[in-house]
Amino acid sequence: MHSKPRPFVVCMTGGGTAGHVTPHFALLPGIKARGWRAFYIGSSGIERSLVEAQGIAFSAIATGKLRRYLSWRNVLDLFKVAWGCSQAFMLLLKQRPSVVFSKGGFVAVPVAWAAWMLRIPVVSHESDLTPGLATRLIQPVAWRVVYTFAETGALLRGPSVHVGTPVRDDLLLGDKVRGLNLCGFTGADGATADLPIYLVMGGSQGALKINASLQAILPSLLTRARVIHLCGVGKSLHFSHPRYKSFEFAFAELKDLYAAADFVISRSGANSIFEILTLRKPMLLIPLEQGSRGDQGVNAAAFAKAGWALVQREKDLSPEQLEQRLRDLTEAAPAMRQKQSTYDGQGAAAKILDVLAAAAQSSPGAST
């Protein structure tokens, strides 16, 4: 008598910023269509609320920050990583997933190591052009590393596959009118409906220097444009104007804000800029520099080389420079849209799911 085959289960992991979490959600329609099940292992940070809002079972483990500099806290965090690895080991032992899919960040490393000890195959996705520390620590135990930028393959050691980056289907379904309503840019005059809309966002944690430069130029900018501002939690400008609307953070409503926007000013985390590219929005990128390993600068340079974006160094950012760069963006927009129209980012999610299926089939220690 044959035993009933075990269901295909994906353990998702990644955290620290929204960019390590939200790309997972682009896989969910395909996971459901294939009859698979998913659960998530993360930290108690931003990923918990995002994941639970998707109806995915979530478990938190202890995490230690992966620092690239000498600090006594690195010693303490080694114990946190070891404890997190033990917690992940027990969670994976209980759930016995078919495969682990990592989107990086410090929480993913102990999960990947625990999976390797249990002979559960690991697939890790690298979004940035240059591999991050988490990817480099996971790669030795990964069945495959899949990646976004074609150039990344030459920088990886071991088996890897170029798949692109998954973009949530719902982002393509944004409604401009709904976005305008969210911002109060409707009513009698539509908050001057003929004026263009700039969407300014500094990542899930906000960007103080971008916020400060924007605040300084708002009185001038709002004479000729409308502004949607994703300012970051606790970083509101406390500025009131009928042509200005701020949100501390946006997720479900982001698709409608994108639809309403004519131009986007953004950090250059890979997931965000590929979303903007997929939506064919002219963009000005201001890469994170302080406290960064430089990945955002490399991402932005690649987009500028392709003609998909303009770039402004944060260290040179001033109110005057920001105002000039917004004028430059308006002038560059027609040519930029034409360049962006040649990009085809469809199919990344399906490619990743195919890799996950192949990984599970390759391992006698995983359920298939």
C-alpha cells in the first residue's frame, strides 16, 4: 500500500527591511496555483506585520546583525545567531518543508544553515547587482543562488541562475483615480489637476536628508507640481498643503500611488527600482550611502547606464540640487520612458518557482 505523498511546502525567510520581505509575495499566486503551501521564518521586525497581513503562518527567531566592521556587539550577536540557528532547526524539523527560499537579510543566514544541517535544499535570491553578505554566507549551503541583474552571475561562486526579480501582480493593477482620492487630489479643482505628480520615497525606513531637502523646496515645487511623499515611520514633515500628501508607509495602497504618479524619486534598493521600471515611471535615484555597503550606488549606476534613471549622490544633495534634478527629470522623461519600454521583466516569479521545484526534487532529504 502506497503512502500518501507529502504536500509541497516552501519555507520563506528574509528580513530587516521591506525589500527582503515583499518580493516573497509575488510568488504567492503561483504557489497557490501549484497547490503548494508556504510559511515564514523571520525576526520580530517589519516582516512580521507584512507577512501576517498576507495570511501566511509566521514564526520569529533570534537574530544578530551582520556587521562589516569591528564591534564588540559582533561577539554578542554570534550567540544570537547560534540561538537563532537552533530555533530555526527546531522549526524546520517540525515543519519539514520541501525547500527554503531566502530573500536575504540577517535573519536568513541561520535559517539557511539549519536547513543545510537537515538536508533541506536552500535557494537564495540576490536582488542587488553585487552579492550581499547574507548571500555570500548562504551560498556555500545553497542548492542555487538566483539573481536579478544579469551582471551578478560573474560575481557569484557556485551554481546560480539568472531569473530577474519578481514583481507583485497587484502593482500592475493600480488605479489612478483611487490614488488621487487617497491623496485628496480630487474635488472641485483636483488640487490643480493639470499639474504633474512626483512620488518621493526614501525606503521603508524613510530618508532624513531627502525629507529635509524636499521640505525646503516644497513651497516652490508646489506652485508647479503635486507631491506624494512616503516619509518613513515617525518622520512626517508636518506640512499641510492641498497639493501635498504624506504617508509614513504604504503597502496595499502603493499600487494606486504609483498609478497616480508621473515621476518617482527613490532610493535604489533593487526591488523598488525594478517595480518602478516595470511600471515605466521616469525616476530619479538617490542611493543610500551612509551605513551602506555600496550596493545601492551600483544598482543606480546600472540603471543610469541603461537610460532607465537619473542619479543624484546623497552626499551632494541640497535643496537647490534636488530642485534642479527634478527639472532635469522632467526633461529626460520622454527618452527615459522609451528606454524603459524595452525592458521585459515578466516571468521572474515562475522561473523562481521552477527552481524551487527542481531543488526539492534533487534532494533525498526533502519531501517532494
